[in-house]
Amino acid sequence: MEIKLAGLSDKQELLEIWREAFGDSDGYIAGFLDGYFMPEYNAPVGVIGGQIVSVLYMLEFGLYAGMKAIGRCAYLFAAATRREHRGRGYMGRLIEYAAELYKNRGVAAIFLFPQGGDGKLFDYYAKFGFAPIYQAGKLQPAGRAARDLTGLRLVNHEIDNVEIFDGLYQAYADFTARQSLSPLKDRLFYYKCASSYLEEPGRYFGVLENNVEEFCYVFYKKFENNYYIDDIIIVERGEPRVFSDTAGLLADYILSLGDGIKLEGNVLPESFGDSKLAMILSLDKRVDAIIAGLETPVYLNMFMNI
């Protein structure tokens, strides 16, 4: 198999492989390629007999640790191999090629978010040096009876409301920079990710307001008469808020609605335990030091069954 960086003339093949692997619409795929595919730069492909059989995309973002920019990272995205060529080690060769290429370009780390809950992809990427770094956990709201919920309301919004999205992205940027180790996605990519999430039935985006002041942004979904909070982005005002306090207040508010939202049991289940979300391949000693100093995984995305 020959490995090269895809060019403009390869776009149709890239679209076909993506469609087969992930089932997205041609419009969505074309939108991604138009916005993020950089010819001869960020899409390593494997070629056999003149046909592209395997591809992955490397998207560069700023890398932050505790409010400090520490360099660039690359987000390994949409790795796919044609169905008839799977199981032959082609993707592994592309990953090794991309890691060496981006290390030579001065990138500090490569992140990826394996899709699928059975853990097989985590085992697969671990063979190439990737290690789990982010986890999800359920939060049990504390002191429900003692909280003052006066003035709180959850208002659903469209993600393409410019004013609302501007506030969301600023809150996301502030919140991300405070994480122990986080990639800060650019505005367009973040918008595309959020929009694609909301295209699925039963998924919502809202703002929890505290006397009409944005308190946090919420992505949530409904499944079998239960509501699940997928992501909470805290608005930083003055002193940084404690994530668990904000999430607990949000859960308390939703539970207080009673008949307004149908819930099963009206209580939060126990913790998920060890639910992995993302992996990192360090390419820089500074990143090695940060990872070694983490006492617990970074909670970048929080999931709550409410």
C-alpha cells in the first residue's frame, strides 16, 4: 500500500469512503471537506492499484492546560477504510504515518474520540500508544431540598441563533482553557459538531438562565421517557464556578419541574463508573509531564441521567 497526502482530485473518493463508513449525507460530508480538508496537507490516505482504500483526517487546534496555551494538537477524525479492505492493517499504517508527520511538524499531541461503547476501539488505538484521558461520570445532585431555585428557567434555543451561539462558544473557550489538558476547537468545527448532534431526533440545546442571566448551556436528549444531559458548558462570571455545583443545580431544577418532564423514579442513578470518552498520543515532553501529574482523568464532558 502506498501512503500519500490526498489532493483536490481525490475529493470524490474521500466522500464515497466517508459515506460508506459513517452513513452521513453527501451535504454534510461535502461541508466538512470544504471547511477542513487541506489538499496535500492533512488527509493521509492509503492507495492500492490507484484507488484510495483508507483515509484519516488531522485537524489542528490550540492545546491548553490550566489557562495556558502550550502549543498545537491534532484531532484525528473520521478514520475509515473501504469495507472490502478492512482487517488488513492499512489504518494502522496510516496512524503511524500521521503520528510521525505531525511530530515533525511540531504538534504536541494527537487526540481522538473513539465512537462506540464496547471498548474495542480503545483497545485498538492503545496499540499505537494512545491512552485514555477523558472520562464521563454521572453526578448525584446534593442537598436538593436546601437549594433556592427561584429565578431559574431552562429555555431551548436554535444553535444557529448567532447571539446565542456566540455566548456558547465564548463559554466553551473559557471552560476549555481551565481544563487540565484540552484541545480548543475552532468556531466552525465546534458549530458543525453541535449542529450535527442536534440533527438527531429527541436532542435539544438550551440555556439555563438565572434571572435571565445565562448560567450554563446544556445539550440534552430524551430516550424512553428519561432525559439525559450530554454536555454542560458553564458561563464563567467572576469567580470560576465549581462544575459539580453547577451540574447539581441544573439537575435539581429539572427534577423540580415535576409533571413538566416525565421522569422514571425521580432520582439520579449511581455513577457510571469508568466510562471512557477520549484518548491522547503525546508527542511532546511537556504533555507527558501534564498527563503524569493528573491525579484523576479530566472531566471534559459530563453525562447525567436525569
